[in-house]
Amino acid sequence: MLPVSSPLLLPSRRLLALLSFYWLLDLVIFPNA
């Protein structure tokens, strides 16, 4: 397990959160895609 203070952990979690947000937004806007 990586420590919470790891410099690589926060950016990757931020990127994952952004990707998840846009993915859900895409599902809402284009439900048939």
C-alpha cells in the first residue's frame, strides 16, 4: 500500500475522479452511447 502522503497518489486519484466525472456526465448526456 502506498502512503497517503505519496506525491503520486493524490494526482492519480484526482485524475481518476475527473475521468469518472466526465464518464458519468457522458452517460447522462448520451445514454444510448
